Amino acid sequence: MGETTASAAEEVGTCAVCGGTAATPAWTARDTLLGGPGIFSYVRCDTCSTLRMSPRPPFEARRQAFADEYPLFDWALGRKQADPGERISRFSAQIGQVVRRQRPGRLLDVGCGDGYFMLGMERRGWEVKGIELHEGVAAYARERLGLDVVAGAEHEVEWGGPYDCVTLFGVIEDVDDPGALIERCFANLSDGGLLVVQTHNIDSWEARFFKGDWFNTEAPRHVWHFTPSTLERLLEKHRFRQVDLLHYGSSYVTERSIENRRGREFPGTFLDRFLRKAVITPAARLLPRIGQGIMIESYCRKVTV
Ligand SMILES: [Zn+2]
């Protein structure tokens, strides 16, 4: 983690969405999730409002920061005894969205994690392949779930297209060049193929309120922050047509953000528990319905003329 200090970082002079170079300081953030060193600055593009981390630690430093994150999840802790059906059910919304839009074919999940989305899609008749940054997690998906998963960063490995569907769950905010990633999706999709891009929503009220304390700011791993409109603009720039944008809520994210801001556990008091029941949990259900989800998920088609 020593390399993730600002001294190793470089200015990011160009916006991935609009190509603009003018930007204004927005907020700073610490690695509140893992407690790593450094303070990371985000600037807002003056032209399109996309946020980018600048200066930015090089990818190799961030690769280590991702590796440090994995022990937080149960695969790395040897507690992976959960029922696969229960694990798959966490992706039931996404599985349902894909299968009602596309007949079974070949699917690539970029940043596939432990592979349960892929397993769910395989059970729906799809031929699935995954790319996962973390070797240990990729090995889990291969050995325990029998999935075809290659370890490495998406820009380092062969994708092996064409696919009928490519999914990016929580990936686009992590890469140096989101435009290059979307272009690679285009190159590896069949005509009319479906691209799914899930990321957090920096335009949500919650993000605007918590800023650097927002759980999904997640410095230094998240180096881009999109709004619904900047995400769509990026996809259109790379010849995708958005057919749907879904919003999701999460009381977990709200509660962790409160902890980050005030520096102690939530819920800790009777008032906290009341707040959770009366405000936070209902808000996580309501806000996505009014276009204020903390997560957004774009379903788009490759456009060919
Ligand atoms: Zn811009």
C-alpha cells in the first residue's frame, strides 16, 4: 500500500467522457474501507461534470489496493459454505434483466469476482466466461464452481469474443481509461449484443451529501464517478444505445457512510436504531423509484450501421 501515496500519483488531465481538460476541485477522500494511507483528490469536469481522481496512483498501486480488499469478503476467509442458490439469488435482478432481453448465447463477465452471477447465467443456458483481477478469487471460481475464469486485469488478457452479452459490474469506475474499456466491449460483442454496466451514482442525493465520506467514493480504488447522464454519454460516444437504466438502493451504503462521517459505529444508540427503521431502510426502497438510486445499471445495445 506504500505506493498509493500522492507522491507516486500523476495528474489526470482529460475527462474520459467528453475529452475536456478544465476541471474544478470537488472533494477529497481517505481509504475509509481499508484504512490505507493517503488523501485522494477528485476533480469535477467543467464541461460534463464527470468526477475523476486526480492526481491518480498508477494502476499497479491500485492493483494492490484491490488485493487488500478481498479478505473483507468471505471467499478469502474460507467461509464459502453458503448455498450456491442463495449466492446466485443476490444477482437475481441482473439475471432476470439479461435473460428477458437476450436469448442464451455466450456471455463474458468482466470483473466476475467469485463467479456466482456467471453460475446463475450458466444455469439459464448461457455459455459463460469471466475475467477476474484477483488470482485467488479466479481460482475459487474455476476450482469450486467449475467456471472458465481467467485471472488478470481486463486490459491484460484476451477477451475471446464475440459474445452476445458482456457485463461490467463495478468495473468502469476502477480502470484508467473507461472509454478504452467500452471500446473493447464493442469489439467483443456480436451485432445487437447486450452490454450491462453497473456503477455507483455520484448524482444521488446521498453522494452529494456525504461526498468523500460516501461509502461508494471508495478511494483509492474508484477513480471515476459517473452520473446517469455522463454514463449514457460515454456509452453513446462508443456506439452503444441505452435501452434502460435501472436504479438500486442500499441501506448498507448509507449506514457505512454515516460511520465514515462521524467516526463511530452505526447503529450505536437507540436513536440510531430508530433512524434506521424510520428513515434509512424505507429511503433505500423509495429513492431508486424516483431516480435517486445509489447504484445505476445501464442496459445498452451495440449499434452497427
Ligand atoms: Zn467531461
